[in-house]
Amino acid sequence: MFHKNKTALCLLLVVLLLLPSGYQRASAAAAQQASHIDAVLVMDASNSMKYSDPNHISGEAMKMFIDMLSTQGDKVGIVSYTDKIQREKALLEIQSDADKADLKQFIDQIDRGAYTDISIGVKEAVKILKQGAEKGHEPMIVVLADGNNQLDPKSGRTEALADQELSQAVKEANSESIPIYTIGLKADGKLNKKALADLSDQTGAKSFSTSSADDLPHILSEIFTSHQKLKIVPVTTITANGSYQEVTVNVPNANVLEANISLMSSKPVDVKLIDPSGKNQPIPSANVLRSKSKTYSLIKLLKPEQGDWKLQVKGVPKDKIDINLIFNYDLELDMAPLASTSVKRGDAININAYLVSNGQKLKDNGLYQHMTAKLIVKDLDSGDMKEVELANKGDHFEGSYTIEEKHQYELKARAEDKSFYRETKPVTISAKAGGAGSTQTPAAGQGEKKPFPIWPVVIGIIILAALAAAGYFILSAVRKANKGFVGQMVVEIRDENTGEKTYPQYKKLTAFKGKFDLHQLLQLAPELKETDKLIFTPGKNDHLMLKNGSACLVEKSGRAVDASRGAELKSGDRLSVSLPQVDKTILIEYLV
């Protein structure tokens, strides 16, 4: 018995010792991934927007934002609201052009409603991100509205209650570090610019307004670049003459993951592309993608070769075509650890910052050539800000800052060139009393010999063992919660009153971790709310486990299934879920 307990204790101690290193490895892996966006696009779908945006340019702008996202890894959700949620699409992880097409098709299907309550849209967007945002991704919300509420008088809802719920949603967004960008349309002169600006200011984001919906694609570009710490690089504006006109697009270095070339024009534009070696590149092709819409064309170059690309553009005579460039980079800026975060007045703090790609210091030092850098110092006691230029040493930036007061400071470095900027994570240092230079007086009798503290050691071992056991179970729970899914589900919805059935929709399951409910798979449609208690979890051998906590009837291959305690699904299995409240049936096929 003693040997068994001893073995178990040893195993638990090993688990406890492994936990920190495992966590560090996971953190390091996350740090090496390129930054991704988790965005929710929120659109006011009230009738007033017919006058603010009669040509539905807002939808076109949202589509362009989606097209600018990376070809893989970013996640997008959409909320259309009036004084209720009109339509909603939960976060969809983009894995292909088909996923982007699915999102853009959803935008085209958004309809209008009579009333408006912005708190409804913002609150739902925050909820979607809290439930589905990926750890390590950059969350954001983009709201396109006129900023005015028009509540249904029959609902009994008051402006005070709407304001209270909006304030709570903003508070939750701040707690989750979710910036809320706002765009106001004032074509009819009824824009509440202050309300939208306040909403953005409270979350550290930007607010935009325009009297012309034609400006929206450019504004969405500004939001995209601001959130990703990128800059729009103006290429040129040409007046089309009916023939091909050549424009040079320079890819400055080998660290560009994607180059987004946007061509703003409300009329058809034809393009040809020549790479730096002089070869014609088909559009589209494996490394060149093209998206077209009513007001823009977007060409995306994947891992483009460094150098001058030639873009040949042909448009309708006298049509102005605005051409801009946005690069996506796999780059971060790191600051070397400071010698100490506890300092004295007059101390000089040495700063070293360097670019990293995929978790490693940048080897291509040519990128530093045209960059500038500075140290941004914030006095946390007075609120004063100061900038100190950092010297560009060819493969890193360096400089120093001398502590001026016995205060607490926040330091971060910023480096930039014409197409992007990066900032290090802020570091807090303190020059207050008790910081560096302070000494501790040895306790009386420190030199006296004391007996070995056997009982504290025993108690410590017991506590350590308990922590190890807790760590083991926590680790197991974390692994279970993060276990991924494979395959996809084919979903159809049949109306039992009319017999009509929707087109099959293919839902990839790889975006979910740990568990998901059927309501999420159905894009959180309000009328299908009763499906939120049908829970799917990963099973062995790529199977699924279904647990039904609802009043819905579940049938498998035509036979009723008691899934209240769990039922297993393998590839090819089909389910039908009958919803008694709305007389609809959800038809599901699981495929791996």
C-alpha cells in the first residue's frame, strides 16, 4: 500500500512540475502565430438607413472588409438589428474563398425593419465575441449606424433602459479588450455623431462619419489597418481612358504575407498583373486572388515576391480609379527584458527592441533600413507622456531613458515605416520608495541556528500533493474543454406547415472547441432558440456525442433516440430534430 501511495504521489508531483513548462510552451506557440482578427460587423437595418444609404453601399463596404482579411484563420460574425435582432451569423472561421462568399451572401440577404435600438446590436456583438473569440486573436466590433434610436412605443421600452444596456455592453467590451469602431452615415442630416464617437472613445477605438456612402470602402480600410497596426499606402489615382494603363506596386520585403491592392470604382475595371521577373500572372491563380463588387475590386497577392509588380488597369473612359495598397505582415516588435523594474530617480534605463517573425528575431535585416523607432514613456502618477528617439542599429533599436521623478512609469517601444507600425507590450517600472536601492534589515537572531522545520516541510508536501492533484484534474478539464472537432454537418430546415425545405448548408466544425450547441450551428437564429440545449461534444474515433436537454424530439435514421444521457454519432449518421414551438424540423447529416 505504501509503495502504491508513494508512486501516486510521485506521479502527482511530476504532473505539478510539468504544468508550468507545458503552459509556457503553449504560450510560446501562441506567440509565434501571426495575428488574426475576430470581428463582428454590426449593421443598422432600420428603415431610416434607406435614406442614409439608398444604394446599400454599407453592405459593399462590409464585403470589402471581409475580402481584406487573411485567406485563413480570421473569424467574422454579422449582426443585423432594428429594435431586435433581424438576422445574425455567429463567428465563422475563414478557411477558404467559399467561407468569404458565404459571409457576403449573408450580407446581401439582410432586410429592413421599422424601429432602431443600437444597444440591441452592440450587446449581441459583445456576446458573440465573448462566446466564440479565439484566444490570442484580436477581437473587434464595427458598427455602421446613424446613432439614433427609434423605439417601438408599443414595446414599453424606454430610452433610459436602452442607454443602461448599452453602457453595460460597453463595460463588458472593455473588460474583454474589445474596441468598438463606429461609422455614421449622415446623407439625410440626422446623424447622431456624438453618440457614435462616445461609443468608440469609451473602448479606445476610432469613429468615422460621412455624408456619402461612397466613402465607406475607404473608411473600412482605415479601420482594418488601424486594428492591425498597418497603414494604407496610396499608389495612385488614374483617370481611365479605355486602354490599359500601367501602375507600379512595390512589395518592399520578404516578410509580406499578403498584399491587398484595392481599386475603387463604381464601373467595371479590367486588370493584368506582371511579377518582378517580368512574367504575366493569371488572375485568379494559386497565389493571386480577385474579389469584385459594385464599388471595388480587390487583388490579393499571397506571399508575394519582393520587388516591383506591374499592374495594368483598364477602365471606362473618364472614370476615376483610386488604387491603394495594404500589406499583411507576420511581424511583431519585442523589447528585451529590463535589468530591473524597480529603479531610483536618476537611473538610466537601457532599451533594446527588435522585430520578430514567427517567434524568432528577424534575419532579413533589410526591413530595418527605412524604419524609425521611439520609446513612449507614460508617467502613471502625473499622466504626462514623453517620447524618446531610439537609434536604428540595422538589426535592432536601442536607446535609454533617465528616470526623472520618484514615480511609476509605463514604457513601450514603437517602430514604423510607411506601410505598418508595431508596438511592444508595455512594461511598468517603479521609482517609488521601496524600489531599487532599498534594503531590508535582517531579523533579530538571524544568525542563530534553528532546528530543522520538519512539520512545515510535511505540511508543505501535503499541500503540494493536493495542488498536484488539483492541477491534474484542471489539466484534464482544460484538455477536454479545448478538444477540437473534425468534419462537417450538412443542415437543412423543413417547415412542417408548408413542407418547404431550405437549401443544404455545409457547416464546418473545426472552429469549435470542447462543445457547441445546435443553436450556434444555426447561427443563433432567434426563432430556433429551443435548440440551444442540444449539446455536441467530441467523442473517440472522430465520433460526436449528443446530449439533449430540450423538449425537442431527436430521431436517428427514422427512430426516436433518448439522447438525454448522450447518444453517439459517427460519420454518415443522420438526425432529425423536431422543434415543437415553431413546427420546424432540423435535418442533420454528420460527415468526416
